[in-house]
Amino acid sequence: MKKRVTGLGGIFFKTKDSKATKAWYGKHLGLPVDEYGCTFWWTDQNGKDASTQWSPFKEDTSYFEPSKQPFMINYRVENLNDLITILRSEGVTIVGDIQTFDYGKFAWILDPDGNKIELWEPIDSAFKK
């Protein structure tokens, strides 16, 4: 397995008032926000449609746990099952089990500082229905 991360999948951060934060970014920066934040669409080096998600979370979210940081980065990957097997063999801390949805598979790891990282094997076409 040569490639591990293929791109940035999302930026997630905690905020005191996620609705007000989304509204501010919509009004002042023109982000087309929805209930989840904003999806940025782009084309990868192979000409395939791809996306990156920007999402403010409620300040009391437990989604970033066990990390205590107010942010989490999501990275796009290929072959998530194989990557998790490799990372586990390299001694990387895996958080929970792989979860599968109609828009892709997800897994979580911790970096050396205890930051939770989300790994996403996307199905971008699911967002364009």
C-alpha cells in the first residue's frame, strides 16, 4: 500500500453556538452553509469529483473524544480496511470500529499528542443524489 491519505476530508471544530457560527460564516464569508456546515467540491488529480466538509460542532460534543482538543481533522483515504490493519501493526491507537454509511467508511485514530483523527474512505457520489 503506497498511498495512505489522498486529501483533506474535513475540518471540524467546537464552538459555543454552532448555529450562530454557521450563520456568521454564511453572511460574512459567503459559505453556503446547511445544518452540517459547508461542503466544498473540487476535482482530484484524476478528474474525479471530491469534497471537503467544514463543520462547526456544539461545544459539548463528545464526537472528538477521547481527545480533549476543540478540533478534529478528517483525512480522505483509499482502502480503509487495509490502512487500519497497517496502522494497527505499526502501533497506532485505533479508536472504536470501522463504521460504514452510504457516503463512505470511517475509522478513528489518535496521533502522538492524543488528537483524534478521522479517516474517511468516501463515496462522494452519495452527496450528489
